Amino acid sequence: MAARVLVGVKRVIDYAVKIRVKPDNTGVVTDGVKHSMNPFCEIAVEEAVRLKEKKLVKEVVAVSCGPQQVQETIRTALAMGADRGIHVEVSGKDYDSLGPLQVSKILAALAKKEEASLIILGKQAIDDDCNQTGQMTAALLDWPQGTFASEVAVEGDKLKVIREVDGGLETIKINLPAVVTADLRLNTPRYATLPNIMKAKKKKITNVKPGDLGVDLTSRLEVLRVDEPPQRQAGVKVETVEDLVGKLKEAGRI
Amino acid sequence: LPLTCSKQWSVNTVRRGPSTGLTDEQKEFQKVAFDFAANEMAPHMAEWDQNEIFPVETMRKAAQLGFGGIYVRPEVGGSGLSRLDTSIIFEALSTGCTSTTAYISIHNMCAWMIDTFGSNELREKFCPDLCSMEKFASYCLTEPGSGSDAASLLTSAKLQGDHYVLNGSKAFISGGGDTDVYVVMCRTGGKGPKGISCVVVEKGTPGLSFGKKEKKVGWNSQPTRAVIFEDCAVPVTNRLGSEGQGFNIAMKGLNGGRINIASCSLGAAHASVLLARDHISVRKQFGETLSNSQFLQFKLAEMATRLVASRLLVRQAALALQEDRPDAVSLCSMAKLFATDECFSICNQALQMHGGYGYLKDYAVQQFVRDIRVHQILEGTNEVMRMIIARDLLTES
């Protein structure tokens, strides 16, 4: 079965934080704000560690792209059971404009370098909600993809993936090597235990530069402006169903 | 749903207090503890209090993460962490349920005593089960006739062959009746502290029985009972340390216990400050939110300041204890005295800021107030803390 699994983990603003837009509307406030591992990435790590515990996988490698602080996120993955980490150093303006296209190029290059045969990612990050990195990575590698996975099972040298789609659940079988993206119900991530947090200190994190992987970080996107969502307007009470239909027609909704 | 802490609490750790100055590893410990508190404890703290439930399954889940023997040595199943790590963990867990965390800290203290002063046989027999919380422990020092004057305890332990036969009773024992392992201070020798030894008594031993479950103002997620010994025979090999060392062992246990209890107070106060802040940010009177009132702003500022001061003292005491510094005992007493007093006042003021709502059991703040009130009394009253500090000041070195 797959010898090595790459798991991408992204450091994002904690889901419980009240997001505030910067006064210059160029982005959201991140300084001094609590960050943690993207919840879907936690689910991805948990799945990879479970595969290793079932002895279906030999090594779990956690990867994160960003400045020094992302090492905290990698350490969390190590505390959950990943064997080692790779920190791809990206900072400053490059980090501000880092998106799925650049990350998928990095992951594809790392997958080749590390001879990984399975990549597990979260289905999307809760900051940009892109839901693109897994798909792009698979395309760059010309690997099959099992996205929005709510169940993953190994069947010989293939993966059976049950996907959550709008119409319900779709079951597919894909060859390895492959990319899988984790959806909410794939598993419930474990708490790191105190002994595992301490063991994580001894696990290795190697530093890599995007240039060493031959990846060009130039963004094809330019963020023009970031605004808060419009304030919720007051509603209108209507007396009858006819009134309701009339109002909806007026507003061009039906 | 009761307005208990949510995951929101850990969000504020970056800017304020609890996580500043910690190592990356300590921040990880703290994160696990905060997450566990928010997910596994906070949703149940009201129910545990109102129905007097001893949450065995939840505590065992905590033990699986390593919280059963935090400063017990790893070779017998402990996590081998420092006193400062322990303080950070209990402070965070306490935001989920102070009463349950306080019991977990007592359990930890007992496990440490056996690990530190027990023979290898005793350590191997009891510590793994205590660290996994397969078995639970109780600390038995206080008696109906000896609280602050602990060294005057009367429970006797007469040597008969290879057993001690215990007679007497202990009062106010946390976990008593529901726990499996009792660490008992008893008199094997003459009067005073030097006549006291420490033995481990297992539930089910003939002659061991329990009083009625006490009805308490708080700490309702842990049962409290008298523990009664009537010709209760305990193997001599169950003794911790040597004869006459028991009082010393008991006090060494309490040094750490005092930091732990103070840490539980910190957590309750932290949660209460955030609850109060959130309430006054929403509640409107006289046309504006209460948070616009300078009086309340100043009160909140004072509460936060005293909380940070308490936390710094507790953490310093933890450091002194783990480094075995000469001022450790005094600092532990100071930390317990200061933090439990200040944090009770903070929780009480937080309740006041809730107005009438603060008095309703639908709101968590009253439970924090009730739960930490006893921290000023047990593990050595705050009056006894003053005795220890004064003695240290007045003794010529």
C-alpha cells in the first residue's frame, strides 16, 4: 500500500475569532489574532494517522507553507501522530498572495521529491473557502482525485472514496497514487495527548524554499478590496400569503 | 442552554494572560486542556452540579490525554511534566468545570505521593491505574477533631504482625466512597507530627466504611464523605515512606496541591471575567450598553489586573516548587492565599455585573462563585497559609 502520505496543513485564523477588516480594506486583521490549524486539515491529519495505525501507510509527512509561525501548525500535526514535517518557507508579500495555485505547485513538487503515493488535504480552508488546492494538485500530478471524502477505504492498490455531493453520497474507486480531500464527516480528530505533544518535540521539521522546488510563486490574482458584509437590513412583516408573494415579486425574487 | 464557556475562551489567550510567556510546548498543553474543557466539560458543568454527578467517563477521557498523573513519572504511566505545566493545564481545564478539575488535581496529588514515596511494588501496583483513572484516589488527612491543627490527628494505626490496624475517622474527604485508593495519614507513633505515618488503603478492605454524602454549596460534581476505619487491617507494605514520615509526606503533597487549587481558581476567574465582559457588552440600560459605564469599565480593569497578578504569583510558586527552591513552601502558601481570595472576589464581582441574571442557575457565573468559595478553606485554610508565611518571615535563618 502507500508508503508515504503527504498531509497539507494550513495555519488560519481560529474559527471562533470575530474577524475584523483592516482600516485600509486590503485584508483582515491578523496581528495578535489567535490562529490554529484549519479544521478540515485536522480531519486530514486524523485520517492519515488512522491509516498508519491500521498499518496501511508507513509514514505521514505534514507540510505547511508560510512564515515561521506555521511551524506551530506542523507541531500540532506531529502531536496528533504525523512522523515528520516540512516547512516550506514563504513570507512577506509572497505569503500575502499565496493561494491554491502556488500551494498546489509546491505540493506536487514535494510529492515527487518525497515519493509520496497519497496526498490528503482538507477540502477547503476556512479563511478563503477556495476548495481548489486538492483538485489543482491532482491535475498537476495527473493523479486521480477523491474530493469531499466522508469515507476512505483501501482496497488493494486502489482507494474507495465515498464523496459528499449535492445529490447525496457518491462512491468512487480510484487508483493510487491519488489526492483525497477531507470533508467534515470523514472523522472526528483526536485530541493530542500530553505524551504525544512531548514526543512531537523530537520529531524533525525540515525547511525548504519554494525556489528549491522550482516553483514560481507569482500570483495571477490581485486583491482589489476587502469589505465587511453589508449590515443586515430590517425586515418587513406582512399580513397574508398574497402580500408575501406580492412583495417577493416586487423585489424581483420570483 | 446555560451560558457557559465556549471555545471562545481560548481565543483570548493570545492577547491576554494565560498563554503569554509560555513555551511552544506549554501552549500546546494549554490548547489541549482548553479544547477539552470547552468540548467535554463546559456543556455538562451545570448538569453535573445540579444532579451531583461524579463524571467518571469524562475524567477517564481526560486521563487518556495524560491528565491523570500529570507530574507522575512516565515509567509508571504518568506524564512526567513540571509543576508549571500542571498549573497551566489545571487553569485551562477549570474553565470547563472547576469542581471536576479540582477533584482531578486531588487525584493527581495522591498519585504523585505514591509515585514519590512508595516502594517500587506500591508504585507499580497503584500508579498505572491511577494515571489512567481506571482507579480514583482520595487524600485523607482531616478529621472531625483536627482540621487546621492537622498534626493532632487521632486515627490510630497499631502494628499487629505485618499489618497496621486502623481505627478512627476522616472528615470531608473528596471522592470518599466513590474512589478506590485512599492515601491516609494515621498515627503509628507518639503525639505530634513525628508520630504520623502515611498508608494506602484500598476500597473493599474490611473495616473501611463511609459516612453519608455531604450536601455542599459547590463542588457538587465530586462526592464528599467521612471515611471510617474500624479495625481496618492494612499491610505494612502499603506504607509510603518510613514510620513518622507521614506528616512530612502529607505537607509535601499539599505544596503542589495548593498550586493546583490556586490554578483552578485562576481558571474560574478567567472564565468569569470573560462572561462578565460579554454580558456588559450586550446588556443595555439607560439607552446604552453597560460596557459604556466607566464604573464597570474600571471594575473590569481591576478584575483583570488582579487575575494577572494572581496568575503570575501562582506560576512563580510552581517554578519555585519544581526547582526545589528554599522559598517554595512560603511561595506556594502565598500563591494559594492570594489567588484563591482574589479570584473569589473576581468571580463574585462578575456575578454582580450580571445583575439579577447572575443569580440564576441558567448562567454559569454563579457556579464558578460557588465552586471556588471552598478553595479559600481547604488544602489549608487561608488563615493557615498566613501562619506558614509568618513563620517563614519570623524564623531566623
